[in-house]
Amino acid sequence: MKPQNLYWIIIIIFGIGFVLSLFPSDEVKLGDNYIYDSEHQHIIGAIDIPPVVKKYKYDKRFIVAKQLPEAFDHAIYDKMEYNYYLGRDTAYYWIIDKQKEEVWGPMDYNKYTSLLSKYNAPKDFYIFENNE
């Protein structure tokens, strides 16, 4: 291959990369390889929180989320079993400890606030209302 052709191939590749970088991303990086995907409304990472994630917050240590589960499980969420013990028409809460690689959820609001207190999570993680 001629050096001129290689030059143009490299320019085209970088040009395509630049153009694609101009489009907004539907992903929010939450740290430690966790991502919130706003298009599909889920959190993906070592542990996935399936749709529909209605609210979330995060810091260096924790990710917390409020989820309204869909009517059925999607096959891609096979890393763990999701026990929606109050039914699928109820809000559930999640806590991910990124440092310890532990996850609690799905759980009810009382268990959620109890764990926040136990692990001294930031006060602004209590933002989720039980009836929202």
C-alpha cells in the first residue's frame, strides 16, 4: 500500500471519529465501569439494574437508584436473579457499593433507608420518596 493511501485512510478514520464525538451520548459514567443508559433507562456494570430506573445518584463509593421494574425480565439481565417480592407494580430501591463490589436490591423503601443509615451514606441519597 502506498504511503499516500495510508495517510488518507488515517485521516478518514480520525474524521469519522471526530464527527461521531459531536453527537450527544445517552450514557452517564457513574464510575468504576458503571454507566446509566438514559435511552434504555438502566444501569449497567458489574451488576445491572434493569429498566426502568426512574432516579439515581452516585458518588465515589455508592450508586443508589429507584427502579420501577418492567412486566417481564429481559434475557440480557442474567448476572443475578431479581426478586421483585412486592410485585412488579411497586417501586424498588438499590444500593451499589462500588468499593466493596456489593449490591443490595431490589428492596423496599424501609430496607433502603435502613442500609443507607447503616453504611453512613450521604444525606442527599435519601432523596427518593417512598410514594414518588
